[in-house]
Amino acid sequence: MIVEYLRYRIGQADAPEFEAAYGRAAASLAAAPQCVDYELSRCVDEPEWYVLRIGWTSAKDHLEGFRGGEHFKAFFAEIRPYVQQIEEMRHYERTAVRGNGGSVPTLYDWAGGAEAFERLTETFYEQVLKDDLIGPLFAGMDPGHPRYVAMWLSEVFGGPSRYSDERGGYTHMVTQHLGRAISDAQRRRWVNLLMDAADEVGLPADPEFRAAFAGYIEWGTRIALANSQPGAKPPMQAPVPHWGWGVAPPYLP
């Protein structure tokens, strides 16, 4: 992904139509397969300044794919009157320096921290061992397994990196699923029992948390299912995924 920034200086009298023009032009960006996202911001301190941020799949996709494609003509027709007022137009590469600020609680904190995830996994694995469908997968389970899974979930949802530091991180987790030939019925039972355990131990029930929590569980169990099949060759080196509020991580090993 590449980020394009355009800085405009627009007089106060022209500002309403400038914003309206970009509102219309945005339909072309939304339809363009080369466009990832876009945002127009106005300076509070000096209101004549605007910054347009557009995420593109690549600089080449922007300069050749979009500009040479079917959506550019309509886009340019709307913003043409303001081209001469562009003060800066450049592409930027994103760096690894990014994240959420302290005003956004992590899912780990919202859930209640390590103690909440430990309650969850203890209750969950009690039911797993009694289950006819997935219980056999965990025959001879290490007594510490529920705690280790709690460490994994805690790290995924924004807590301490204990699973990476103490258990081998992503690589170790992948090895736990290799060759197990998990069925989709077993995967779905695993998900259902975990959701039941979340209710039983009192994890937050607000729709925002539960949607994010369920999103990760569905995503993660489908990856585990694929990794467990005969002949599967998943990547063995990758970061532990970090899951946010309703947003899947950009999974870049």
C-alpha cells in the first residue's frame, strides 16, 4: 500500500463547493479497485488549508491503473477546477511506526485483562474435555494448556506479549495444529463452546466487543483448520496477530 497526500489552499468562498466537488469525486474513488481508502481533512487553525489522503494499492496502480482506467475521467472532471490550488502532491510509504493512542482501550483491557481470559479458557476447556466431537483432539492435554491459550488470546487482543516471550509466539502456535486434520464440524463446535464459555464467565456483552471477539475467533479457527490439513505448508514465521475493534489486522509477515 502507498499513501498519496495532496495539500490544497482553498479560499473561504470556494470551500463549500470544493468539499462538494470532492464529495462527488469520491464516488469514483470508492469504485476504483486501485483505491484502498480516502479522507479529506480541513485545518482548524488555518481553514484555507485542506489535506486529502488517498491510500492506493501501489504507486503504479495509482499512476497507471487508476489514471488510465475507467473511473479517472469522472473523478478529474469534478476536481479539475482546483488542480492549480494544489500545493503538494506526493506518494508516501507507510512505516512500522503506527498504532492506537491511549484514548482507545484495547480489547484486552475492555475484557478485564489476563484474569478474564484465564477464567474463559479454564471454563472452556472443562467443557471441551467432556465433548464427544472435539474432546478426542485434546486427549492427554497439558494441564497448562488453558493458561497458554489465555496468554495467546491476551496478546492477540492487545495485552502483554507473554505468549511470544515465553511460548514461542506464532511459530509455536502453528505447530500445535500441523497434521491434526481438524474437520469443519470440530472447528464450529470449538467456536460454539468458546462463545458459551464467554457468556458463562461474564465477558463483556456489548455488541462492539462481542463482534470483535467473535471476528477473531472465526478468523483464527479458519486459519487453524487450513493449517491442520494433510500436506498443509503454512508460513512458519509471522507475528502474532493483533486484533482491534472490528478491524482485521493487516497480516504482513
